[in-house]
Amino acid sequence: MAIAERISTAASSFERNNSLLGKCFEGLSDEEWLRQPGENSNHLLWIAGHIVWARAGVMRMLGAEWTKPWLAQFARSAKLLDAAQYPRPEEVTAALTESAGALTAAMEAASPEALAAPGPERVPSIDGTLGGTVFFLAYHETSHVGQAVYLRSWLNKGGVMG
């Protein structure tokens, strides 16, 4: 099924983000996943987990259920935990891949009528509709991809775009 025109740009952003994230997380040691440029900065594992958490939220808004037992650790404004409390990086990257496919399926299943309906309360939307919320959350994810790309560079791991 084709993705509704109302969210086609968001779907393209999610797809491109997934490609960049795959490159961004290549070759990282367990220690590098948890390094922070400052004590109040998020590390790559938190950013990756937060992206998975947000994708699960998009799917839920679109009427699809997808979850992982550790998602709450990466919720908006969640405090950083001790490293041992987080899932392994391999588990989070596997969830990124799995969530990408599930998100695409949820967007394909979303009807134009559902996307034109009002968006959820307390979740930003570019136009007040559910489709506008999906678009905003694609933008949200893109901002976190930028953070991850920066942290990869900060770790002297090279770029992801060339």
C-alpha cells in the first residue's frame, strides 16, 4: 500500500534518517556508545533509544502497537542511568532496524481520513492534524540524527555522508 501524500515527506525523512543512523553507529565500541561531551549531554545509546521510543509513539498514534520493555528509559526528559541499566547497543540498533520497518508499515496503513483528524493533545503538530504530528516527529527524529552525527564526529569516527 502506498503512503498517503500528507505524510510522504515525513516517510522519506524517516527512511533517510534510518540510513544515516546505520552509518553513524558503525564501528563503535561499548565505551564510545556511552561517552558524553559534557556531564549533562546525552550519549549515543540514549539518543538511539530515544529515537526508538519516539518511533513507537508515532506507530501508536497511527494505531499500530510496537514496543520494547526498555522504552521508558528513553522517554522525553528521562534522566541518564548507569550504563548497566541500559540494553546493549546491539539490542538498540536491532530495535532501530525493526522499528523502521514497522513504522513504514504503520504509515502505509494510515488512511488519509485518519491523518486529517486532529492530532493528539500535548504532542506538537505543524497543522493540528495527526498527519502534522507525524511530520513534526520526523523533524524531531532528524534533529536527533544531527546530534548522533555530531557525537560520532566528536569521537573521531569520521563522517557519515561522504
